[in-house]
Amino acid sequence: MARSNIFRLRIAFSDCDPAQIVFFANYFKWFDTSSREFFTACGVPSWRDTTAERGIIGTPLVDAQAKFMNSATYGEDIEIESSVESWSNKSFVMRHVARRGDTVLCEGREVRVFAKQDPEDPLRIRAVPIPEDYRALCE
């Protein structure tokens, strides 16, 4: 079983659309937050520290998908369970499941890479091999 972490939050009124259901893009925002929370729980240093120590600025997205299954509204408490589904040399797949109690609201999948600034063009980034010590912390 893959290691996982649970990020909990209460849905705010501002998270909802005019129909008073969660605006879809907020799930992607919460998945992004839950991704960082996963790494923190595993013991991976903050992106500020990894930038200073190794030049790694974070784990930007290269692909994101979501399947919306049930609606949610403001005032509800939800949790997002996140785990790494698979690893490759420079990318990995994160899986997120948003739940309200036992009800699955949304399932998400992200492909991410560890990245550094491109030395030839500081306005760009480039993927780097996944640090083995970080991977070991997360497995």
C-alpha cells in the first residue's frame, strides 16, 4: 500500500459558484495544497529549503485530470487523501481523493516533475531526476 496523507478543510462560501456548489477549479487548488502537505508529512523539506540546498524549486504539474462524482457546498468539512501512485525517472503520478465522510466527491490525478530553473534561460524551468532520498521518504 502506498503511503498517503490526509489534508482536511472546511469549504468556504467563496469556494462555491452561484449554484452554491464548489467551483470545479478549487479541487485543483486543494489537490495542489494536498500535494505539498503530502511531501511535508513525508519529511521532504520546504521548497524554499530545497531551492537553497539543491536548486529544486518544487514539483510543477505537467498534466492534471479530475473526475467529479458528487457535489459539495459551503460549511461542509472534507478531506483529501493524497498518495504517489507511481514513480519514473523524472516524473511521478499523484492520486487525490476528496471525500465528505464516506462520500467520494472528486478523484484527481496529477503528473508532476521535480524542477530547477533552466540555467540557459532563467525564465524557464526543466525537469530533473527525482532525488532518491526524497522518493525513499515518500514510499
